[in-house]
Amino acid sequence: LVRGANRIGEFFAATPDAAEARAGIAGHVQRYWAPALRQRLLRHLQDTGGEGLDPLVADALRSLPG
């Protein structure tokens, strides 16, 4: 999950505006990831502080409803 989320982050990291990049990451995860996978990723973020996640990705995930 972490690797997949970071790959999405790599794509959106090319966006010049960091807020837009975070919104793109969050939107992609919200739209295309199964709810169970999103919940696992959010639990990982909560339980470990986002260990292994790119900081941009971790910030984006914090905006998702838990």
C-alpha cells in the first residue's frame, strides 16, 4: 500500500503547486482505491505516523475522511 501510494505521489509531485498536488493525490486515492485499502492506508498513517510514506503523500492522506 505504501509503495502504491508513493507512486501516485511521484506522479503528482510534478505539479508546481503543492496544494494542488496534495489534492490530486487525495482525490485519486478517494476515487480509485477500494474503501478497505483506503482504511488500511489511513490506519497505517495513524498507527505509524506514515512510516515509509513520502511527506507529500502523508499530508494528502490526512485530508481524507477517516
